Amino acid sequence: MTTKVQLEELNIFFGKTHAVKDVNISFPENSVTAIIGPSGCGKSTVLRSINRMHDLVPSAQVKGKILVDEADIYDKGVDPVQIRRRVGMVFQKPNPFPAMSIYDNVVAGYRLNGRVPKSEADDIVESCLQRVALWDEVKDRLKTNAMNLSGGQQQRLCIARTIAVKPEVILMDEPASALDPISTLKIEELIEELKTRYTIIIVTHNMQQAARVSDMTAFLYMGELIECGETKKIFTTPEKKQTEDYITGRFG
């Protein structure tokens, strides 16, 4: 398997707090990797470092290397905006742009590159909504406010908005934790379909979800990587006792 994203000796500090310690993980291309671990263990902190979101936090300091296609995204001269185009992010709570229609939400990021002809925008909206299995539900009301959608529909809209700018990697920070079981199932089916085109890294506190959707699983605890490997192996025959204790519910 080709490695798409590589973390090498990743350390992240917030002021004097050492949040992530010497983490090394490889994320294979066109696969889903789940990052699991108890609350506050550094899962989201690792995830946000992969598209340079910590640049926006004054006290944050990222050390080590994060390579996308073997190029370090923290090298001097690398434009964080370009990185965020290549590495999209889907958050825990659906966050459609509130003053915009469904249509405008999908093309919002794409329009940042310049003026988009209407026919091109129409194609982007339809193809992205088709890919997230939302087109049939909203095609007759594309000009209505995105906030009128249900929570699950809003989250799929946010994924459509993310893929409209043609990223290579999609980061998902607990994308189904605010959703009902039926919407969660739709998001999980969508993740399975999207990995044919993208490399997906998902943070989840839901063990069953990690087991269902991911090819690889990384277990973090207290900012350290305890174990990483094929999901089936991590969940059936983990090498570390800490991993086994967490997965079987003895702590966490």
C-alpha cells in the first residue's frame, strides 16, 4: 500500500502542555484509518495538525514532520491555504454556512479560486451531492437555506462542500457523534464509498464505528501512540495490554 500521509516524531505543545508525544503513523492511500482513544488523549490534536489548523492557535507549537506525498507540509514556503485545499476537514457538528443556500454551500470553497461559470457550478453541485447521496433528497430545493436540512443531511452537505474543492485527504473529527443512528449509518456508508477516491482519517470515540468503517486503527493514550495496525488485528489480537483493556472497556 502506498503511504499518503506520514507523521514522523510528531510533538505538539500548547504553551507548556505537551499534548502529543513522539507520534509516528503512516496513513495508506485510498483507505480509512481510525484514531481511537479516551477523551483528551490527543486524537483531535493530531488530526488538526494534518491540515495546519494549529497555525490559528497562538500558543500551539508543532514539532516533527508531517509528510503528504513525501513533502513536509510544515516546511517554510508551504502555503497553509494550499494544504487545506488538499486536506479537507469535516467537523463533529455539521457547520453549513448559515446565510447560504444548499447550492451556495457546496460551491463556496470552489469559488474562492475565482469566478465559476454557472454551468460548471451546476455540475459541481450535482456531482458532489450525488456522491454524498443527498441529491435526490434536495434537488428540488437547492436555493433554500442549508439550515433547513436535518442534522444528518447537513453533515452530508458539509462533506459535499469538502469534496467540491477536490482534496486528496479528508479528515473527519467524530463526524457522526451528533447524529441519530440512521444518519450515522448513511455517513458510514458514505465513508466506505469515498475511500475509493480519497485517503480518509477519522477520529471516533465509538469502538463499533471504528471497527466497521476503518482499514487501519491507531490507539492513542495520554498523547502517545500505543499501537497502530490493521483494524481486524487491533480489535481481535492487539499486541499491547493497554489496547486490549481499552477496547474491552476496562478503562476509558
